[in-house]
Amino acid sequence: MTKRAVKARRPPAEPAARNRRVPWIAGFVLLAALVGAALWWRGPAVPRPDLTGADLELVAAIDAAEADIRREPRSAAKWGELGSLLMTHGYWPEAEQCFQAAARYEESNWRWPYFQGACARWEFPERAIASLRIAAGRDRTAVAPRLLLGELLAAIGNPRDAQLQFEEVLELEPGDARAHLGIARVLAEQSQWERALAALEKATAHPSTRKAAGELKAQVWQRLNEPAAAQEALAAASLLPPDVPWPDDPLVAEQEARRIGKQAAIQRANQLREAGALDQAQAAVQKAEEKHLDLYWLVEGRLRMEHGDAAGAEVALRQALTLDPGSIEVLFSLSQSQARQQKLADAAATLRDLLAREPAYGPAWLELGRCLREHDPPRSVEALRAAVRYMPRSAEAHADLSSALTGEGRVEEAEKHRKLAEQLGPH
């Protein structure tokens, strides 16, 4: 052995030193195991949205659902309950986190990743698509995730994959009108007009697809240079009530079951009114008014506007605003009453107040663009761009932006939005 090797060798540790280290290492390992077990049992942190200005009934329900999770942190059902509550009332990021936890604790249930995808679909479509593929993979017979997956794939410009999803649905449910409508849209995007018409014939009778199918049929006939047929289809579609939510979709059932507070009352009354059940809608409004006085003044303001009394509507809506200063519905209706009186500067100020609270509220951006059109065209264009960004399938938003861009001399860009407005259908 060389001198270098001798120098490099270390003497073995003394037995006493080794013995002293063993309890310390064992204690460290035990502590790490206990911490890991505690974290595993406690589960992920419960997400808490910003509930400033939220309905007190909703806040109480969220508090109760959070308490249930803390008692049973590894219960998929408890995480799903909170997720559904948050999703129903528009707290999408926090709801998505809850469904992610539920999917982790119940790996056989396709509904959790499906709801995950539904929460992410507006802001993060690629992430939503990944979640929906997981949901579809968990149950080969589940129709709902494939329908939404197909619609998202079509929206991001992947028509072939979208069509495959719809075809898989039709293998499971040959008469599924939503899948036929989805295929028709994909075929129309690829200029396969005759095949699109054939698919639409199977979607024109269902109450969840008939109006959209009729409007698309009018566009297809127009593309086939059949203006008379296009006008007939458009006239028939205009007489139909709005398409109702898809009845077999568990997403609809979850949201219907968990609507709470004033927002739920407004939405329920609107749905009844749109369905033609006017007496039931009025009864729902009266019941809600007894509980929420500001809702009485909101309804009163809207009724006055319907009867052409914009000034009286403004008085009623300001009364509603004193009772609920953060109400998006009241602020939006107030801006409309001001705009009808040609108080455009006041309407714009009201809309900016609304958008400071709810930056993604597309209809407010559209109204703001209209208010600014005459005296501030550049900012009108900015507002209308935001309207299109938040409502990409609104023909009205694209048409208004096209008109504003034309006024600014941006003819090429204006033509692009004019064509989009035409493709998306009637205002």
C-alpha cells in the first residue's frame, strides 16, 4: 500500500460514537414520518375565495362546507360539495382546486375531473382539455366529458379530434342531439355544408339544441347560396325560446342543486320567464323580494325601463344600489337607464365602477364601448376589444367592434370582425 493510500484511509468510528448517532437518526426519521403522516391525513389547504360583498346566505354555506372538510379532510364527497358550491357561484379557480382534491381521493369517479375541466374551460382551455381526457378515461361509457371535450377542441381549432369525441358519443347514444350539433359545427368549420345540414336535421327537435341548430342551418344555407332557405331557417329559429341547459349533464344538476341567495333567485326567475312560465316567474320574484328588499327595487327599475321610463328606472335602481352597493346586476341596469337618457358620461362612470369589481364582465365592456363611441373613439375600440375577448362568440360584440374599427380607418381588421359577426349568427 502506498503512503498516499495510507494517508487517505480514515480509522473506523469508535463504537461509542456510532451508538450515540443511532438514536438521533432514528428520532429524525420518526419525526419526518409523523410530519408526513399528518400532512397526508390533513390533506391540501382548503381554498378560500374573496367573498367581499357576497350574499350572506352563500358565505354561511361556504363556511359550513369548509368546516366539513376540516372534519373529514380525505373525503372526496366533502371536497366535491365545496367545489360544487364554489363553481355554481362563479368562484372557478377555488372550485377547480376542490375538485382536484376530490379526484385524488376518489380515483374511480369521472365526475371530479369533469368538473375540474368545466371550471377551467374559460380561462385555461388546454388545462380543461387535459382534465376532461382523464374524466373520459375513467369511464368509457360517460357521455358528458366527451361532449364538453369535443366542444372545447372545436373551439381551440382542433376539428378532427373534436369530431372523434362526438362520434364516440354517438356510438354510445345514437340520438344525442348535442353531439349531432357538435358534428354539424365542426363540418361547417371545414366548409362541408351538405354534411353539416344532414347532421343538423338530428338536432332541430331537442329543446337544448333546436335554436342553435336553426341559426346554424341559416348560416349553412347562406353559404350554399340559398338566401330564401336561409331566411326561412332564420325566421323559424327567431320564434323559438332560448335553448335550455342540457338535461342529462351532471354539471347542470350540480349547479341547480346548489344555487343559494339572491343570485339564485334572479336566475331562477329569469329561467322561468324565458321558458314562458310567467306566473311561476312572478311568484319566484315576489318570494325573493320578501327576503331581499334591494331585489324589489332592481325588478322595479327593470320594469320601468321596459315601459320606457328610463328616468324613473334610474331612481329605483339607485334605491337598490343603496341597499346593495356591490351588485353587478344593479350597476349594469343603472348604466342602461343612464344611457337611454343620453347621460353617456354617467353611464360610462357606472360601467367603470362595475368593471373595477368584475373585470371579466363582457356585457359591461360592450356597453362601455357604445357609450364612448361618439366622444372617445380610441377608448371605445379598446372597450369593444375587451368585449370580444370575454365574449368571443358574441356576434353583437364583433359587429360593434367592426363598426368602430371602420370609423377609425382600420378597414382590414374591421372586415375580419364583420365576417366573424356574420358567421356567429344574428344579433
